[in-house]
Amino acid sequence: MKKAINVGIAMIAAAALCGCGTGDEISESVTTSSSSSASSSSVISSSSAESSSVVSSSSEESSAESEQTTTSETSNETFLTGLAGDTVLKTDIKQIFVPDGADASIDNFSEENFSSVLCMGFIYASEPRGIFRTNLDNPDVYNDAEMSFSDITDEKESSFIRLNVGEKMCGMTLTFAETNFARTDENSAWSFPGKYFCYGSCEFSGEAELTGYINVNAADDLYNSRKGDITFIPTEGEIPVVNYQIPVRDYRSDPDGIYHALVTGSDKNITWANEYGSIYLGNIETDASAENLGIPQSSEYIKCRIVIDKLKYTASTQMFPRIEARIVSFSAI
């Protein structure tokens, strides 16, 4: 498991892709009749031929349109694949970064000539599994010496969903998203889908109710937490999981792929393991709305129930995920 000790995380910035046989059947029936019928036959045959010609032309046009659509869709695809097994499209790409002197146009975009790519409008997220552990709630399975919990394992999950702006997860709507793919000597040698993915940032609208432990930092400390910072450790509730990890940094090895796993940490009187880590809820000294909620300042974390909105994530394969939100309501438990 990844471990953090009340880390104020600075995330890397992405460096900134139908024939018809009816006519023939009518003609054969009419030729056994009188001359007047023969005349009618000529008219009918002519009409049938014209009808057949129209049908044939319509079919050809339909086929041509279908081929054109298929070709258009294919030409919009890139070599990049995402964490959900999806193909990244050229229309997904906002900006291509290339080595000095190279052509950064989308028409020249290839696996060999790009450094990184910034995409907009989608993020890779996961449905929560609902795993929460703390030493305060689960003392029977907590190992104080190892700061671990015996009933959970360092299980790696790769069940990512490509979530597009406007879509929902856990009742919250994605309003902003960007992802970054970067090429290195290391990941160029890997073969798993999504091997170039490295970073994602997103925002959700809507409210979520969470239970957990909260603390207002009493003073600046050596871990870069400022006085008045509000930190929350969830123990119940559902919000999307935006968490990316990769097991190796050895270019000679081909890992199974990018995954998400539990995040563990410890601060003051609490040690935890969950899918999020901690959530930053702003600063009580600079946010008047948070100050008016009556959150007590304490040297320890206290149990509470809160409602949040304006949920934000920043996560990369290189660092711990950072989660921020605005606290709407607070009640001690």
C-alpha cells in the first residue's frame, strides 16, 4: 500500500489525441397476352426498369455513405489507448508536445515523435469498493507496530471507467476533466494498454454525505500543513475513486498495468487505509463559510458527519492522489 503522513501534496503539471426482382416477374406475365397487353407490357417493363435503377442507385449511395462514415471514424483514431481499454481520438486531444524541431500538428502525430499529449473532456475513474479502516474504528484488526490492518490486503484493481464530462458517478456529475499521456524510454518498452497514461485532473458537481474524522490544524507544521487547514479522513460514503499507481520503474520489466489500490496514512491520533487517503476541505481562517460551521479546533481527529460539494481530484502515476472539496455542513458524532 502507498503510505503518507499528512502530506500536503504538490502534483506534477502535465507537460503540456436493398435489388429487387419485381420488374422481371411482371414482364414475363404480360408477354402471353394480346398486342394491347404487349403495349402495356412495354410501359410496365420500362417503369420497372426505372424503379430498379432508382433502387440500385439508392443502395449504392447508402453503401458509399456507410463506407465514408467508417473511414472517418477510423481516421480519427490514434495509437493511444486509455485505462478503460478505449482508443483515444484525435478530437480528444487539445495539445501535442514534441521534441524540439519536430512537427506538433495532429496530422504528423505518431508514437515515435511525441513527448506528451494533453486531452480534455474525460477522466479515468473507478467505482468505490467501500473499504475503510482506521485504528479508532477497527482496533481488533490493527497492527500498531506495522501500522497495518490484518483483514485487508494490498489488492491491485484495474477496473477503470472512461468518464466523459456531463456523465455521473456516485450521483455526482463530471464538470471538468483533463488527462495526460507521456512517452518515456521506460513505458515505450511496455506492452499493456494505457501504457503512456500518466496524469489526470477533474472536478465534480453535486453533494455527497460522508462519515469520518475531521481535524483543524492548530499550527503550521513540518509537513507543510498550514494553521487552520481542515483535513478529513472518510470512513463511510461514496465518491468516485481517482487513483493511479504503477508497480515498477524498471524499463526492462513489463508490469501488468496501471491500477488503483488502498492508500494508507497516519496523523495525530488516527491511522487509516481507504481508497482516497485524506480529503482537504480548505482553511478555516480564510474560508468564512467553513469557519461558521462550528468545527472545533482540537489536537486530535474527531468523528463527524459532513456534506461536501465542488469535489476535485489531481492524480498521477508518480505521486499520491490529492482530493479537495468544499464542506457544506458539519455535525459531530
